[in-house]
Amino acid sequence: MRMKKIMALFLTAAMAAGVLSGCGGGNSQTTDNTSADGTSSVETTSAVKNGKDGRTTIRFAWWGGQERADLTNEAVKLFMEKNPDIEVETSFYPWDSYWENLSVASTANNIPDVYQGYIGSGDFQQFMDDGIVEPLDSYAESGLIDLSSISENLIAEGQVDGKLYGLPFGVNTRAMLVAPDIYEKAGLTIPENGYESWEALEADLPKLKEATGKYAAADFLMMEGDVFKYYCRQQGESVYAPEGDSLINFSKDTFNNFYGMKLKWAGEGLIPPYDVSQAENGPEDSSIVKGETAVNIIPASQYANFANAANKELRMILLPGSTSGKATMVPASLHLCMSSKSENKEAAAKLIDFLINDVEANKIMKAERGMPASDKVRESMESTFDENQKKVSAIVDQAVEYSSANDRPSMAGSSKIQKLLAEYEERMMYQDITPDEAYDELVEAAKLN
């Protein structure tokens, strides 16, 4: 894990100036180039970049894999066809290096004009703290960005202190992914509405482990991926505090119970060792795809990637305990944001509006980031959904029945808590610190007064 972070930071320093600013040169055509590290750039001639033909150049960055890059670049090309006065350079990164690259780019005053973010997350808070996220209210008021078919709840998720900083690029929920063939081999029945509790899931894990001959479940009990956030919501708490004298809003009992469960499962071999889980790289490399586990928790929008990679039936059900409360979230899958440092904000606003509201573009992107946030776009696409997309739509609709509003945005400074949570999680899994000790240190670090 530490070596992985060191390598990511090394690559970040080497590439931030070149990659996030767009690659130079090329031929007279706009071309999609993908490098070995997963970075893509829609390149143009140097004449275009220098503005000699009168076109405006903006940059757009996101996290995700190759499929997302291919679909997004195709949609971006459509945008440029419809807006011939604007050239868009693109880049993408895996999730585990995206924030590091974006952070270095922002430090170098080189952040892309438009980029994926997530308002309210610890990863994103540093950019809010640094004042490099542009409020979008004026662009909506002027009509450059159309909000008419986006629900008020989704718009509210992107607001902080009354200002709109991000717009939903899709609607998503977390779902439990299960392998029916392994359940059948274990003699178990998949609960139609999800497990009634975490304890009920735990009771099935030993039989699933025996059926796989390896493990029972992927290590989805982690701070990243919203599972800890969901667990906190089940207790009426949240990971980050929206106000007050502490940056955290979860109790010692909640923290100890969650990580106690994780440590127990690891100790019994029900989940892979921590270093094995951290080494997984995308759906194709996941334990459930390789038949080593029968259970995982994923963003529902990623279902097709897992199902196609597994080449067998996989099903989605609600998270444990969903039907007994309103802890489930059906939020924006991520947000589209604009850099406050952008020199071409009108062009950036046009790209954001296009990606959210253009029906043809969303058909190209195939709801890979989640169901379209625009009601009009979603309705226009329903007849074109394939079987995988219909399954995603169905689990999102089911989750809505047991959902409540997303947590309020966290306060400035919560990014340091997000980093500490990740560090303490690693130390707990390597038995370098106990959950009890980790919580006490977190409380001290989270104090504001």
C-alpha cells in the first residue's frame, strides 16, 4: 500500500504539468491517444492550441477506466462538432491516483477547466478549502447551464453555503453484488431485498468461503467506497460533521463495531488479506470476477463492467439492513465542477451543460456513470437500455424506496481526516493500532477548538 502511494506520487510529479495541461502537438485531426498509465488526451495541432484559428481550448479530466474514457471521448467529440469554436483536451486516471494528480496540478495552478469531483467528500474538500472550485450559479442564471430537468435534491447536494459548486453527472447507489452460482453451491438463498442485517450476512459467509475454496466476500468494509458512510448513517450518524467543534460525527461504538467486524472477517479468512485487496485493479482483477468470493459492494453503475468481466450471472441486491431504515443513499454518482482559475469559463459551462443535458451525448456514454441526472434525458433513454442498464435502473428504483437525503457537506479541513482514516485503516489491518486507539487519535485530530 505504501509503495503504491509512493509510485503514484512519483508519477504525479512527473506528469501533472504535461498530462493535466493536455498533450501537445499531433496531426491536423483531433485524435484520441491513450498512454500505458491510463491517461488519455484528445490532441490538436499546436496552431489550434495557440489560438491561431480563433478556437478556444479547454481541458476536461476525470477518474475511471478505459471504457469510460472511450465513451467520454466520443461524447466530447460530439460536443466539438456541435461547438466548432471550442476544442477540448481530455485526460483520465485510475481512482487511486486521480486526486493526487489533481492536487499537484492545482498546486501548479494548472487544474483543468472542467473536472470530476464529489461535493462533500473528504477527497474533494481540499479543493473547496483552496478556493479553486467555481460557483456555477451565475451560469445557471444566464442560461448557459440548464437545471430545469434536475431535481432540487440533486442540485442541493452540490451546494455549499448557498452556492452551487457541482452538478450531478449521474445518479447512483451502492449495491451488493452476489454470485448466484456460488450461493447455489453453498446451498444458500439470495435474499431478494438484501440481508436484513450485517449479522445475517455474516452468518452466510463461512458457507460461501467453503464453496469458493478461497474467501467469502471482497473487502468492501472500508472507509473508501461509502460503506463506512452507510454504516454510520444506519446509526443516525455521519462520517464528517457539517458544523460544530469537531470534523467527525461518528461515535466510538460505531467506529469500533465497524472495524471490529472487518478485523474479525479478516482474521477468519472470510475476506482477502488487506494487501491482496489493495492490489486489485478494476473489475477484471476483482475477487468476485475471479470466482474467489461471492459477495462485493459496488457502485450500481459499474454492474456491467463486473458482469461482462465475470462472463457469468451476477445479481445486485440492497445493502444489509436497507429495508429497516432510511440509511440508503441515491445521490449524484459524482459531480461536474469548474475551476475558478479557468480562463475560458463560458466554454467550460457549455461543456458541463452538454454532458448533463444532451440526449445524444448521454446515449453515447451509456449511463456508465449512473442513471442520467436529467429527467428528460433519462426518459428519452429508457427504451434504449440494454439488459445490464435495466438492472441498474431497477436497483436504483428499489433503493429509492429506502433512501434519505445525502449527508450535508463537510466543513473545511475534513480532507485531513479523510487521509487519517485511510492511514488508520491500514494500520489497524496490519495490527499496528487498535480501533479504540485509532478513534481516540482521530478525535484529537478532528478538534477545531
